[in-house]
Amino acid sequence: MANHKSAIKRTKQNAVRRARNRAIRTKMKTFIKRIDTAIAENSVDNAQVALKEAVPVIMKAASKGTLKKENASRKVSRLTKRVNIFVASAA
């Protein structure tokens, strides 16, 4: 355990940030799973709606520092590509 006042404060701050980051990451994963389930159920409308809902959540995670900006952009790009391919194949 930390002995100095500043080290104790730093430990508390890290715990709060870790909890916040975990919550943001979990929320992001949930929205990504919604896209996966929509594709698995062959639901074009649900997949497109899920993608529209997931993109802001992913980008917000990047703006909060939970993800790096490039990582978030890559995730959005890959998800968009998957949904577009799914929509094209379903039509």
C-alpha cells in the first residue's frame, strides 16, 4: 500500500479511472454485440440501427481516452464494412 499522501491520492484516482474506463469499454462491447446479433438474425434494419447507435458510443470512448483515436476509427470502419457487406448480400 502507498505510504505518501500523493501516492495514496494517485491510487484513488487510478481506481476511479479504471472503473470509468471499464464501464465505457463494457458499454461499447455491448453495442458491438448488438450488431453481431442483428447480423446473425439476418435483420438488415436492426443491423443498420445498431451500427448508427454504436458509432457514437465508440467515438465517445475515444474522446474520453479509453480507446486511442486510431483504434476507434478502425473499429468503426470494420463494423461499417461488415454491415454494408451484410446489407448488400441480403438485398
